[in-house]
Amino acid sequence: MLSLFGTFLLIPSFIPIILCAKFRVPFFSYGYHALALILSSFEYNFLFEPIHNDRSKIWDPKYLFYPKENPTNSLWIGVVHYVYLFLWFLTYIQTFLFLKHRISSFLSRIFLIIPSAFFTSITLLAFPGCFLMRMFFFGISNTLIPRYVVFAPLIFIAIISIFLSLCTFETTIHLTFNPNQKFSVFTKKVSQIGKKSFWKKSINQENWKTLKIIQITDPHLGPWMSKRRLYKICKRAVKRKPDLILLTGDYLTHETANFQGTQLLKQALSPLSQMKGKVFACTGNHDLEYFSGIVEALEFCDIIVLKNRSQIIEINDQKIEILGFGTSTLPTVYRNVCQSSFKGTDLRIVLVHEPEDFDKIPSEHHSLSLTGHTHGGQIGLNFLGIPFTLMKPFVYDQGVYANSYNLMYIHKGTGFYGFPLRFGVQGEQSLMKIHYLPLPYDKNENINQDINENIISDDFESLEIEYKNQ
């Protein structure tokens, strides 16, 4: 049963939900906040039920700060109560603001977006614990202290996650790609992190080439990614002097999917124009909301947008073919584009936003796919060095995967969107050094020709990360 005030929290929660649905605001934008508002009414009852036995005194500060029925609970109980209600109110206001396309100001981020994201994240992740304690440990949970234990670790992680959401860390990634190496279709995850100089010790460097790239994916210009921050990320990317800069979709959010947002995107990506002819991009699922404006902004910055087509570029006497696909592209389109790949190329790189589309690439394509979309799993324990995310059991979340002769790297994301925080999973700002063997095809050979399986090995360790100061 809900307390009287718990009911007062529940009923108004449906108002912004109804309005957002009526005006066709994407549920992905406001859904997490809306669900948190509903669940918070039950969590409120769970947290503060012992001090609400006398409902007539619910707003009596003296009663809240020094509840008669619980003399051991002193000032902090009243403080927590009012902080909880204040954060609920901010989240309520933030949910209403999803009704309008708007660019968040600095003050809005500090005093509204961050507190509401903090409240929403903790409310959603704490609800299962509150439910279990209420159902199976009611006797134990009848006092306040055990109830707050459910929230304590989540509050700690959420505070760290605010920092992880506002910062990305520069890294250097060494990725080895042998197009002659075949993996079992059923063996997807093949990466191992560690072994600092693996590629130098395990391969003959004379036959291998190195390509330096920087991938920018899921910047999501909006509440958590300001124009200034994205501009600095692009400027640092150019300063690191890569051979290629590759963008893999989701440039805006619902809040910025308008003309003003695309103008900000042009300014934020403007440093990339210094590498004209060496910057390529594909689009993502969130780009469909304002597709033409996003493509125009990318091309304004001299970024080559690839949608279901490919292009050849020569770097250090090596012919690199770059293929790009739009989101929700049919498997037949993937096969047709891949089968028309240029012969005589040394390396094929596929730009695709969603990792699930990796399986649409023909197994004989011998290509390296770069993807994003998952934000590295976004909810997990990576900040503790534990490679676990809530997405891992269900989807490709981060790192390196393989399917036959194809390899895929999933970027953790430059920014994020949807769930309101990077809860324990940091973003990525990496320089990737791809160490690869040139494709063993002569210009007259068919790209689908089988290669000698005698040199195939199932032992593969492909990823090394060196963290550097931002």
C-alpha cells in the first residue's frame, strides 16, 4: 500500500507522460525519467513509511526531524526526506522539458539535468532491491537503516558516474587484423586486454602495415555533450595526426534534432575540415529524426558521408576501401555492396552504427567493421576494472568480436543518450593503431575466392589499451 504522500507523487507523474505521448516525443528520450517518477512513489513509501505513521504531521518539520515513533532517527532522516522530494521535483520538471526541442544551457545542466539524471538512475536501479526487501525481508526492513543500505552503493556509483558522463579519456588501442584468419561462426568474442606489446612479439612486423585512425561515435550533441566539449574532442583528434577519422553515427538527440542543432553540429565538427578527404561517416538510428540536416552539416565540414556505398583512399601506398551503411539497411543491400567491393585493395573498413548489423556482412568479405550504438553497455562495473555490463548477456556491448573472416570493434562511445548516466562505464576517446596484413588478392582475383585454411589459427588476442592523461 502507498502512503498518502506516496499517492500524491504517483498521480502527477502521469501528466508529463501523457503530454509527451500526445506530442509524439520519442519514448527513448523521456521514458527513463517518466518510469523513475512512477517508481519513486513506491520507493518513497518504502523509505519513509516508519516516520509517516501519523499522516496528519507529515509536513511538520519538528516531526520529520525528530520523529516521536523513531527517537533514534535524528536530523539526517529529515534532510534525506526533503532532498528526496527536491530531486523528485527537478526530475518532474525535466520530464516536462522533453516536450520542446531546446539547447540546454550550462546552468540548466548543472542545476537540472545532472540532479535529475542522478535521481532517475538511482531510482531505477534501486527498485529491484527495494521490492525484494519489501517482499522477503519485511521484518528486517521495518527500520530505516536497512532500507538506506539498498541505496548506499548506488549513490556512490552514481556520484562517480557523473564524472564518467562528463569526461572521456584519451587511449591508444593496438588492434591486429589478419584477413587470412578465420574464426568459428559461434565464437564471437575474441578480444583480450593486457599483454602490452603483444603484436610486436607475436607477428613478423616486416609483412604488416599500420593504419592510425580515430573513431568518433555517438557524440549525441545535447544535454550531456555541449558544442564546446565536442569541438575540443574534434580538435584533439586532429592534433593526434591520424591517417583517418571515422564517424559512426548518432550525432544529435531529440533536444537538438532541429535547425539550431545542426548549426551547432557544424561548429562542433569544424576542426575536422582540416583533414579534408580523410574523414568519413555513416549515420545512426537517432539521425533519422533530422536526417537531411545532419548530412548537410557533415558535408559542410568536408566529411564524406557513405550510405550503402564505398570509396577508395590511398594512404602510405596502401589502398584502403571504406564502406558505409545506413541504419536498418536490409541484408541484401549489405551483400550487394560488399560483393561489389573493389579488387586489389589492401584493407577493407566497414562503417556501421549498430553492432547487430555485423552479422549482415558476408563472411567472405575479409573486413574490419567499426561500430558504436551501445555506449559500451553504459551500465556496468568497468570503472572497477570488471568487464561486465548489463547488456553483455544479451547483445554485443564493447570490444572485439569476430565472425568467420570478419572482425568488429565496438567503440564505447564519445557521448551517450537514453539512460541518464554512464553508470560505471566510461566513454572513449581513442587513437586506434590497426596492424594488418594486406589482403592477399591480385587485381584479377575474385574477392570471394577462398584463402588457404592451412594458415588459420583459432588463437587470437587482438586488443591492447594504454591509458594516457587527457
